[in-house]
Amino acid sequence: MPTTNSLLYARHLEQRSQQVDQALSQLGFDALLIHSGRPHKRLFDDQHPPFRAHAPFVAMVPLPFAADCLLEFRVGRCPRLWFCQPEDFWHLPPAQPEDWWADAIEIEAVDDPEGWAHCFDSQRALAVIGDSSELGGLAVTATLNPPALLHRLAEDRTVKTAWERDCLHRANERAAQGHQAAAAAFESGAAELDIHLAYLAAVGQDQDELPYASIVALNEHAAVLHYQHRSAKAPTLSQSFLLDAGSDQHGYASDISRTWVGPNHAEFVALIHEMDALQLRLCDQMQSGCCFVDLHRQAHRELAGLLHRAGLVRMEPADLLAAGITCYFFPHGLGHFLGAQVHDVNGQVDPSGDPVPPPDTDPFLRLTRRLVAGNVVTVEPGLYFIPMLLERLRASSHGRHIDWSLVDHLMPCGGIRIEDNVLVTESEPINFTRQAFAGQA
């Protein structure tokens, strides 16, 4: 009897296949091949970085770590997966596709990429998505990565199917377990590396399976937006902890951030509570028809009020905002699309493919378009004490309005980021992350 999982996936593949058929017919192609990719060795080395399949492939089949597979679409036919299972005693070959999703697609097993390459030698009106260096003759005889087709497929991905929404919801549930375990490790005085290991154990995934490298930042490290290290030595005093970490569910990502602080820093505790309330207000505004640029600006207006109330900036919120002071404390964008890629596709183009660049004042904003039902976005306002930026603020004409003694008191805590993953609907948004944490309570 089909399971809910298998039914959702079958409907997902059927819907995506219909969209591919329409795009191929309108653009004059008979068939489309999507390659999963291939591991590449580092320069002057015989080792390669951890492999992850190309996102256009993963958005169709739940094989995020399968190399040298090929997905074939032909108008009016069931998709076919050329599944590569090499004979190899150095590495464990890929497991057989699981019945719950394999029943929805034709599967042809080969033990080498040459097993599928020759099948398309004489094919005309053929589009191929992949890396030219991995496709041999196909990169010459077919149309490689046609921009109009790439845009159509990416635009379809901005509206999630029921299967994709379920994957994102489950990825949030798994990551929430990891965040709880990481918080407990922080409270015990653990080092960043030990906190990271506690997170991996709780989510049940290795680092290479996660959708991105986790940011595990104690104290002032939380002021480094993409802090990339994990110290094995615990600090003398763990004052604060910022974790930005997700998990994978069949190739779909969660992307969650939380910030904690020890019990003896009342001012930072108050800021976290204020930021949490601010972030929830923004989540509630992720509604169909809203412009994400306007929501980003709303985040800055909210932060201006917070900085004024906290006494960090002695200016009225409107004046503080007009002076651009919030950008010194919140230099990144409010959020981005989320899906088979952490920073999912088409965030800075309109539905027709025309560019929608971020404002000059907010160059790091990754999402600039209007929201529609079915979008899944991250909502991640921040408040940071970044020495480099604050030194620029101190040297500016606005420096006299800052309570530098309070800034210096808060600086060792680094910063605050609170990030949820939110589904836009025709009515109230659905906050996958808050649901996941509520389920852990």
C-alpha cells in the first residue's frame, strides 16, 4: 500500500514533469538531461571535497549524494533515471533506490557513465544541464545549460510542492533536536567543537551530510557572520552562544539560527528577548503579495526602535534610521529563499527572469521580489557588535550619539541572530521552525 511519503513524492515528480514538458515544448527541445555531477580532486592532490549533487537534479529525485547519475525527460513520457552504480572496492557503491520513490520513475542501472552517454549521441533538440567537463560528447552535441530553460525550472522551484514542504518541515524538526542538544552543551561549558559534535549526534547526520557548514560561535565569535572555525578549547567564561545550523531531508535544507546567553548578563538577555519578539513580528508578515525588500526595511525600522529603547543609540528611531546607523549593527539581508539549495534560486529576478537587484543601501539582500503562496523563506534579523563596523561608526559624525560604555559591555557577547524557516500561504504564514521547537518542548 502506498505510503504518504510515496504519494507526495509521486505527485511532486508528476507536477515537475508536466512543468518540464511545457518548458521543453515551448522552447523547442525534445528532451532534457540533468546530470547529478561528479567529485573532483583538489588541485595537486588525490583527495576531493565532499560531494553533493547539482541542485536541479536533487530538486527532482531524492539522491543528494549520488554521483554520475543522469535524469532524462522526454515530452509526454515518464522520466527515466540512469542510476550509476560503479563496481568499486575502494568505496561503498550507492544503495539501490528505495521503493517508496523508485516506483514513480523508470530506472536504468549502469556501472559507468559510458553506460548512458552513448544513448544520446545522435539526439537532436536535446538540452543538458550540468558541468561541461563531466558530460563528454554531450557538452558538444547538445545545448548546454540553456538560460531560458534554466530560468523556467528555477522559477518552478520557487513554489514548493507538497512533497518539498514536507521535506522542509521534517528538516526543521531534525535541526530543532540538534539546536536543543547544542544549547545543553553550551550550558555545560563545552567548547565549540564539542557543541558541534553534540549537534551532529542529535540530528543523526555527519557534517558532510548537512546542507551547509554549521556556524558554532561562542562569545565574540558570534560577531563574525560566517564564523568558520570550531575551537576545541573551551573559553574561560562562556558568555554567549550563536548557532546557525540546519539539517538535510532528501536533499532539502533547514537553516536555523538561535542565540543563547549565560544567566549573568541581564542586558544581553533583554536584547535576545527583544530580538525574538521582533523576529516573530516579521515572520507574521511573510504573506503573499508582500515585497521582501519592504520587509527588510521594516526589520531596520524595528531594529532602530530597539536600539533606541536599549539606550545603545541616543537618537529618535526615525533619525537613527535615516542616518543609516542600523546598518552598522545589522549588515546582512533579512533572509532568502530556501529549498534544495540553502540560498535557493531566483531570489533576485522577477518571474519573467528580469533582474531585480538589491537596493544600493542593502547590497547583501539575497531576496528582492514579491512573495507568493508556496515560497519558503528564511527570516533572520540580527544585532551584532562587530569591531570593524563599530570603529567606523565611532569615527563618523554619528559616533557621539552612541553609548560606547554599553557597547563595550556587550561586545564580548558578539551578537544575536534568530532565524526561522517560514512557508508563505494564501492566508497566515506557517513557521516550520517554531512548530519544530514547540514539538521538542
